[in-house]
Amino acid sequence: MKKIAVLSGAGMSAESGIKTFRDAGGLWEGHDVMEVASPQGFEKNPELVLDFYNQRRKQLFEVKPNAGHLGLVQLEEKFNTTIITQNVDDLHERAGSSNVLHLHGQLRKVRSTQFPELIYDWDKDCSLGDQCEKGFQLRPHIVWFGEEVPELMRGAAEVNQSDYVIIIGTSMNVYPAAGLVGFAPEGSKIFYIDPNPQINYELSRMSNLEVISEKATVGVQMLLDKLL
Ligand code: APR
């Protein structure tokens, strides 16, 4: 069975009603990205950061997978498919994709601020005073700017074994995630679906790149027509 790695970003979930980061001029739901997505921001105002992710978590229960998420599930009929997403929502899983790797964490989990390996499923709000079993404050299980990306090497290995790499809805400028496509083996075919594609350094070096300048729902259908 041939292998596909899908690299998805915020644009994948845009048509489900979840706002992207950079389409709104660097503001994320009205906040400076660094204010709510950095360890410094959390140190400065933990309440604001916890509240911000509480709202994002609540929003998850009001949205559903779109035709793009659902379409990608069909790839599994013919390909060994892994989704490597920068998204912290669970829409790929809810659509039915079997192998999903979250590079930047997951909204429906929290972890200990002191013991990062203590990770908990969490569907309610997380507040100051909520503690891990060892008595330390819990925080969102999200990879913030300046933090390590624990799943990076697994993602790179997946891309490195793939016959097709499909990039969907990412501005390709947040590293190291944006560099993963550089691990695509010689001879693999790369598709990039995005209404406003941005060709970064790695993509600029690829002769086997096909850009589909469409929204995820439309672009995924075009891709399925080509591959299935
Ligand atoms: N379908 C597909 N792509 C879309 C759609 C859509 N309907 N709407 C917008 N887009 C595209 C935009 O053109 C843009 O290229 O989605 C991309 C969104 O880019 P960003 O907002 O920068 O999101 P992303 O690349 O996922 O951000 C990466 O930045 O703040 C961090 O950790 C956060 O994972 C996030 C990372």
C-alpha cells in the first residue's frame, strides 16, 4: 500500500468555523498570539491564558468536521494515511481519521506545569487551583512558541516514508512544523491546498509540487478525484 502524509494547519478547520491565526492580522480571536501562546504569556497572566483555552475548548463542542476532514478519511481506503496536524482541535479524529499526530498539542487535554508527562483528558474548564496528582497547577496541553515539539521526529519519519505529501491550510511559516515537508523523499509527489498558498524555502526547492489554490473542502475533493 502506498503511503500518504497529510500536513494540516488552521485553514483545514476554517470552514468548520474555527478562526485561523494569521488571516486576522496576527490577532487570534482578538489576542496577540504571544499573549496567549507563549510560556511568558502564561507566566504573566495565567488566568487570561487558561480562560482563552477554556473558550477554545468550549467552541470545539459547537463545531463539526467539514467536508475536507471527511474527505481525507476516504484516502484510507487506498493508502496508508497519517495526518500530521498543527491543529489542536479534534476534528480529524471526529471525522474518522485513524492515525492523527498532533504537533502542537490538543485542546481536550491538560498537563502538569511541573511534570509534563502527567497529561489528562479534560473536557471542562481548567482554572487556577486545578492541580495534577502531585499538587502542581495544570496548564493547557498545547505547544507554545519557544517550546519543544515532542512529536516532531515522529512526524518527520512519517513524511520521510511517504509517496504523497499533502499540505492543507497552513501559512507554512511556523517552524519547525513548516519544515517537515523537507523530509519528503526524492520522487514523492507534493500537493499544497490553500486559497492563499505561501511558498516557503522548503517548497521553493521542490519540482514535484502541485499547488491547488482552493479552500480545503473544494481542494480535498479535487485531490480525491486525482488519487482515488
Ligand atoms: N481552506 C484552506 N486553507 C485556508 C482556508 C480554507 N477554507 N482559509 C484560510 N486558509 C489558509 C490561509 O490562506 C493560511 O495560509 O490557512 C492558512 C492559515 O495560516 P495560519 O493562520 O498561519 O495557521 P497555521 O499555519 O496552521 O499556523 C501554524 O501557528 O500560532 C501557531 O501553533 C499555532 O499551529 C499554529 C501555527
